[in-house]
Amino acid sequence: MAHAPQIRIPATYIRGGTSKGVFFRLQDLPAAAQQPGPVRDAILMRVIGSPDPYGKQIDGMGGATSSTSKTVILAKSSRPDHDVDYLFGQVAIDKAFVDWSGNCGNLSAAVGSFAIMSGLVDASRVPANGVATVRIWQANISKTIIAHVPITNGEVQETGDFELDGVTFPAAEVQLEFLDPADEGDGEGGGAMFPTGNVVDTLDVPGVGSFQATMINAGIPTIFLNAAELGYNGSELQDAINSDTAALTRFETIRAHGAIRMGLIKDIAEAATRQHTPKIAFVAPPDGYTASSGKAIHAADIDLRVRAMSMGKLHHAMMGTAAVAIGTAAAIPGTLVNLAAGGGERQSVRFGHPSGTLRVGAEARLEDGQWQVSKAIMSRSARVLMEGWVRIPGDVL
């Protein structure tokens, strides 16, 4: 019996923020995968090791969590005033699909660095020493991200003393600006920042209950709930949620009904194939707790607590795009996020998550009775872990 040999594809394995992913240049992918479609999806799933009914991704590069089951494709941008086009694929662990419906804010921190290292940014835009400004077109959501990448002796600086809760070792700081992070539109079909037209709604979920909810399109579509209404105190760590099958099912049911209210899907069944968006999170006023690392988080050091679900499980820290949603919602009076933080107008918020704390800023203004957000800002770090080639069986093509 003939067996197809393995093929190898140039790839780089990178940590960005509190996530890890396999990065590709579009030009390095097999020709059949240089455009969207089933061949591209099949290759990326095989690279990551999905679908895996064991849920471990042993036969691939994935780490069996939503934070480590990620892929990125970059290409030199053809758009004016942009350096690179960035496409993100969230690979399901135990199911055969790649979700292209949203961005990954954590891996966004690595896009500028990889683009410079890979020759996708014009050399004239990279200083010998200082900070390179990389203009990124986020193709999944049609938004601009500006990455400020430190450069030392003409090379991307990856080491440094910037500490990020959820990441064990310090690294160089990369500041990200998410320009115009909220969606625009007429409020029909999820096009507006608040697709229902309200900063707070009552979300009725048959068989589960009714909940106050802020549903917002900023960074990534997100449904915010009050921890107390769910029976939580807001200081939960992963085991408290992820070991509770009934709780996970309830969160997914709420998420699916929220997706319908946001106009993202038309039928509950569609939620099963759209796991990456919307996100669902719950908030609580500030209080002290012990983070997963054992670090003591004091109430005086945070404005509120937030826990977020990603791909059906409680995230170990906080997704970068959800942090953008948190910062945006916090800046707008009356949202559940804003109220948990004490109310009023604010330009930044520091929130507690399972691994520690994170600060995110947002510039919001009221125009003609509608809130507008020009940008959200936060800092992350990134580091190349391995580079070379990834191998997959040739019969995938």
C-alpha cells in the first residue's frame, strides 16, 4: 500500500500575549491553501492536531486549550497605509472546523514582530534603534491595529522586563492600538456597537432564566453578564467553572441566545459552528482574591473583576479582544462593565482576571446621542518560540 510522504511548510511558533499560535506567510502555504476554502482549513487543522476526540492535540502543534489552538496567516498588505494583512484562524479542538469569525487580540501582539522578521514590512520603516510602528489590517473584522514594536540594533527586541499576568517570564513590551474598535451600522444584524440599541438588555434564555446583559461589538462581539445573577462571586478560577459540565452547558445556551439577539446567527444550531464569537463574560465589583499563580490581588488595585469564556471553557487569563470590549464598555456609562467599575465616564480600567490584572484604555465620546470609541490601547508582549518548518501528511492536500 502506497503512503503519501509528509510535506513541510515554513512556519513559526510564537507566543503572543497569553496565547500561542503557528504563524505562516501566505506565500509559503501550498498553492491550494493560498485562498480560503476547505484545503486551507484541512491543512491548518492537521498542523494543530484537530479534530481530536481525545481533546489533547497530541499529533499536532496545538496545546489542547483555546489559547493554544490558533493559527495566523500574514501577507504584505495591498491596502493603502497598511504594512501587513493579518488573518486569524481559531481551530476547534475536538471538532472539524476553523472559526474565522473574529480576531485574536493576544496574537495581535506578535503580528508586528513576525511581519518585520519575515520581510513583510518595508525596511525603511524599521529604525536601527527605537520603536517600529507597524500598521496592521485585521482581515477577519476589517479593522486597523497599530503595533509599536521595540527595535534594538536593527532587530526586533523580544526580551525585556515587561511583566504580563498569565505569562511566567518577562519580555519586551509591545503597545497595541485598536483603532475604531466598535462596529458601525444601523443596529440591524449586529452591525452597531450595541446591536440592540441599548447598553443593557434583559436576555431571556428559555429553560435557563432571564439576565441583565450588555451586548457589545467592540474588539470582538461580547455578552457581559453580572456574576451575582449567575450565582458566582466574580473571583472564580478555571477549575470552578470548567469542572462543572452543567455550568458550561448553561453558558453555551446563554451565549447562543445572545448571539441571536446580537444578529450574529439566525438559529440556535448555528452557534455550534461559531464558537469563537460571540464571547461571554461575567463581571463583579472589585474585591480581593488569589490568582491562579498564588498572587494576591487586592481590591484597591483593580476597578472590577471579569471572567470570560473562550471556546466553551473559562479562559485562564483574558483574551485580548475581550479586553478591548471590556475597556470600551467600561468607558460608556450605564453598561454592566461600567457599573461594576463604579459608574461614570473613564478613559481606562484595570480589571482582575483569573491570572492577575490587566489595564486597558479606551477613548470614548458622545456624538449626536451615540457613543463613539476612536481607539482602545493595551500592552502585551511576544516571543518567537520556534521557527523552521511544520510537517503534515501529504494526503491532507
